[in-house]
Amino acid sequence: MSEPIRVLVTGAAGQIAYSLLYSIGNGSVFGKDQPIILVLLDITPMMGVLDGVLMELQDCALPLLKDVIATDKEEVAFKDLDVAILVGSMPRREGMERKDLLKANVKIFKSQGAALDKYAKKSVKVIVVGNPANTNCLTASKSAPSIPKENFSCLTRLDHNRAKSQIALKLGVTADNVKNVIIWGNHSSTQYPDVNHAKVKLQGKEVGVYEAVKDDSWLKGEFITTVQQRGAAVIKARKLSSAMSAAKAIADHVRDIWFGTPEGEFVSMGVISDGNSYGIPDDLLYSFPVVIKNKTWKFVEGLPINDFSREKMDLTAKELAEEKETAFEFLSSA
């Protein structure tokens, strides 16, 4: 058995964490022989609920869980971390402008970034899930100057998985037959789900998605809006936001960071845009296609970008630049 790793989940009393913690504890994220010290952080009013989650984790009798620590204190939660999964954030309430949401979250992620900087290992991998995820992730990274900015990523894997499954449903295949879809940009309704480079396996042969679907107007229209608005559609139907699918996407994202991406496949992740070759301005936390090896991601380079894609990629970059500006106004005064 290897040494245990310390993994933090914030917002640990919430519904996404409730779906996620078992996957982490049973070895399906970090491997079946990796012991884990699981740290659960939430706000003080949620500590009663968190105790219930702690009891349930104990009752799962998971052999890989060496210890489970439930806390409302940052100095306890962020100490010596190998991985931080930042799920908790201020949710958007009715009548709230996106600006109000940004303001509330800048405070949280500035504080958590500073705690990472002070207490966590410098090699810590930080995954931001709480929305607005891209800008929260940038805020945390800026507040942790001693941790490499490449160690920070935000979740667009849920959108990636949604895009895969929409193509699979359209073609009557299972989702594992679809690969190399891309989510460009912001985890918001401006994101651009791109299948120009995606492949699907049909009758044992790999073909391009455009060639397989044979319906360009669907791919450039309804497909894109379905993926962009899927989160809202789930809320409308379930009266709660995506939890099971979000937890699965987090597990996918973290497992790929840990073990790398399969040969010939790339995935979508929000990462720092510095040095990209797709004309996206530096210093944004933007979702790109990446490959991962030895716990290090690299941009997938050299994909041809058509005019339709260019426009959509620039639009979501513009939204991110505006969000960043708003957040950083709050950051300097926070």
C-alpha cells in the first residue's frame, strides 16, 4: 500500500459532494490501492448535516479511507493537501445578478486561495467546481501565488460529457463510442460545444461526427443550445441542480489528472490560457482541449478552426474577460 494522500472536498454537506464522496472513498478516482485521508469542509451552520455525512462514510466501511475529517476551519481543511476539490460556492439566488454572484464568490475563493497558499503542498492539484467556476478558479489561483497556476483547473467535463451523450443519443450508440468533443470557453451558456474534431465509432469504424450525423443544421443549432442549457433544463425538471452527473464529471476530471488521458483522446478542462495557440487572450481561465500525462496537462495544438467556431470561441472569451474584470474590481477591494 502506498502512503495516504490528503483530499479535500469543500461544500461537503451539499448534494454534489453527497454523490461524489463515495466514488473517492471506494477507489474509483485515485485507484484501488491508494489510501486516502478525506477532509470535508463546510460552513458552520452546515456542521450538523456534515456530521451525518461523516457517519455515512464511516458506515460504508471503505478500506481505503484511513481517516475522515469534518471541519469548518480553513487552517484544518487546507493543511498538507495533495488534492483540493472546491465544490462549495455561493449559489445564485432568485433575483441575483451574475455580478452579485461574482462578488459573493470572490470573497470565498480569495480566502480559500490564500489558505491553499499558506497550508497546502505546493504540488497540490486544485479543481474548482463551484460556479461561476472559471472565474472562481482564476480568483483562487491569483490568491495562491506560490502554487503553479497550471495546478488549477475548473470543471467543464460535465459539459463535455453532455456533448458526448447528445451525439451518442442522436446516433443510437453508447457514449463510450464518441471521443474528442471539445468545450471551449466559459462554463456558462456562452460555452461552445465543438464536434468538428470529434469521432464516433460506427460498425467498428471511426468516422467524423459531422459525417456520421449528416445533419449540419442540428449540429450547429439545437445540439449546441441543448448542451449550453442542459443545466437549466435539469433544474427545471428536478427542481434541483445536477448532482449525480456533476459528481461523475468531477470523478472523470480528477482521475484523468491523476492517471492521464487515454492514447489518442483529449478532454475539456478550464485551464490558464497563457501560451495557447488559438488566439485566446492570456490570463483567462478558459476551457480548452487538453491531453494529460504525468499529472501535467498540455493544450491539444494545431486543430483547424473554422469561421463558425472562431466567432463562438471569441464570444465566450469576451464574457470571461468581462467576468474577470468585475471579479478583480471586487478582489482589490475585498
